[in-house]
Amino acid sequence: VSTENRLKSSLSIATPKVFIPAFPGTNCEYDSARAFERAGAKTSVKVFKNLTDKDIEQSVDTIVNEIKTSQIIMLPGGFSAGDEPDGSGKFIATVFRNPKIAEALNEFLTKQDGLMLGICNGFQALIKLGLVPYGEIRECSVDAPTLTYNNIGRHQAKVVTTKIVSNKSPWLAKTEIGAISHGEGKFVCNENEFKRLVENGQIATQYVNLDGEATYDIEYNPNGSYFAVEGITSIDGRIFGKMGHSERIGQHVMKNIIGEKDQKIFESGVNYFK
């Protein structure tokens, strides 16, 4: 998909605001905030408090207000609620299905021209909500894409090579290396759904070997993702979910590993509004 058709926001904002909700178990909010701030955005990290009913009510109201006043929502990585019950991202997805939050999010996507990014645990929440690949909160059918346990049955952290296979999304840029760290990152969908996603340009990134070929080899596709999928987008590209921790970069991080580590995802998201 050509970069010439990349979307640009109808809004012009010098310093877009990024809302980053931190849930119990989230551990990548600071890395995510730094990545966006380096790219020229301002960030607002808010902790979802759930000790009491009153805390939850106040946290819901805080999220609604942040959504209404932000241009970007970032769901960061971690292990929300210890990834229980029933798998990763379910706690975050349950919160975002709250009627007040769901209504604000719908306005954000349909009227505020907002962008969403979810990495690792955030990707898991996006896919459980239906935001990827469908672009809206919905109940997902049994045939819908999902994420499940890694083939090796445990968490792992390593550096992998990924390839951008569609850049229709304003989030995507041309680079090939990303770090991964997850326990439930295996993308699963049937062949018909995969073909539909490919035709729409929604398969964003794939795990590849050193020859740039999508692979099931566990050395390069460590979770065993179907069709080697590492990240997907909504049909309009404004919502992007991926497993690899693209925010975990720095001047002195992974210096002994060759390849381009900066995928320019955060810079591209900020530039969408400039």
C-alpha cells in the first residue's frame, strides 16, 4: 500500500496530547510517554484506581475527560490485572466497555479524528474490544482474530526482526527491527479473515527471518503467530495494535544489535496532526 495515500488529520495541532491510561499491572507507561514526548507530543498518564467503588467511578470519569481532551490514546504494555481472568487485556477491555467510556471513545474516533495505539497488553485489549481490525467496539465472533498463548507456553523477551507489509496507516514508517516481550502474543485467525485483512492493507507488520521472509520458525516468530502477523490496523489505519515494544528504544539501548530500532511510529502519530 503506497505511502502517497497516507491519511492526514483535518485538524492542525502543534503539540498533540496523548492520553496513556495505566491499569494495575501496566509497566510500560513511562517508556511510552517518553517516546511520545521525544516525538513532540505532550502526555497525560492517569492511573486507573480500583481499590473502592468510588475510586472506580472517579477513574471512569477521569478517562472520559482525558479522551475528550486528547488527540491520541495509547494503551501501553504490561500485565493488566495479572492477565487474569481469561487472558491478557481482558481487564482493560472491560473498562473500555463501560458505557460512559465507550461513548466517549466513539466520539473520539468518529468526530475528533483521534488515533489509537496499543502495544503488547494494549494490543491485546484492542483486539478483544474489536477496535482492531474493525475500528469500533463490538462483540467479537468466534471467527474474529484474537491473541492467545505463545507456542512455548511462557513469557519471553528477545529482539526480533519485523517487516512492514502495509503502510496505509499514519502510524507506520519504513524500518525493520523491533523488541518483543510478551507471554500471550500469538495472533490467530482463519485463512479467509487473513485474506480479507491483507486485501484491506490491515496486516501491518510480520515476523521475518534474516532474508526478510515471513516465517513460522520459532527463532524469528517466537510466539508462533498465524501467518507471522506481529501487528494489524483498523480498516482506516488510525488504530494500530502490535506486539513488539517499539517504545523500548534509547541512545544506549541495544547498541550491539545491528538494524534500525526506531520505527518512527510515535513521530508519525504526532505528525498526523501537523
